[in-house]
Amino acid sequence: MEPGSPTLEDPLAEALRIVEVANREGLLLRLMGGMAVRAHAPDWTHHTRRREVDIDFATRGKDRKAVFALLEREGYTPDKRHNALFGQHQGYFVDVADLPAAQTPLPDPTLLGRVGRTLAVAASGVPYMLGRRRRTAYEQTRHAS
């Protein structure tokens, strides 16, 4: 386990742990994708090309809210925007403790900087509005004759 995180470092062990917790709570949760293959064919793992970074689960619609709550209790952070838009079909959760160190946020641009970028974007569209844009190679061959 990561210090301060209830999740396990090994993704397969973590996936099986989550399934076991769900089973104890009477929820139907099944492992899918690459982790399911690893669980059913552990000797095959030496053929994988990358370390798995995601765990895919499937559940019944009636268990969805309980599974979402379970994942939060077990240390996963929901992507609230994604889950609000697609949560009836798909949920997205992240183990924040497993993410690389956060990058330094970019400073807020000044008003002058924002206006300058806005003008640059608008100016790049002027040739198109005036019909003066460069033709692509394809367009040049079509109009050459």
C-alpha cells in the first residue's frame, strides 16, 4: 500500500481487493479488460507490453451508485465532470496518490496578455475571411488546369 493511501501498489491485487470488498457488500462487480486477462491467465503476463495503469469494472445499473460510493471510500477520487455527463453508463475514478507530482500551475495572464492572444487568434482568421488564404497542395493541383 502507498503511505497514506488505502490502495495497493500492485494493480491486479488492487483490482481483486475492490471486487472482494464489493462482494462482501452484496454488490455485483466484475473485473474487465487487461486486469481480467491477468487474473485468469497469470502466467501470460510476461507477454504484456506495458504496465497496466487502469482497472476496468462492470456492474449492474442498480448497483452503480453503491459502487461509486465504494470506490470513493476505498481511496479513489471521482472525476465529477465526467461522471455527471456519463455516469449513467460509465464512471471515472482516479487514485490521486498514484498520480505523478502535480505540475506548477501556469500563472494567470494579465489583461494585456489575454487581449494580445485574442487578437492573434482573430488575426489568424482574417485571410480566410478575405479569401486570401494559401491554397493547400491539393487545391493548387485542382486549380492548376
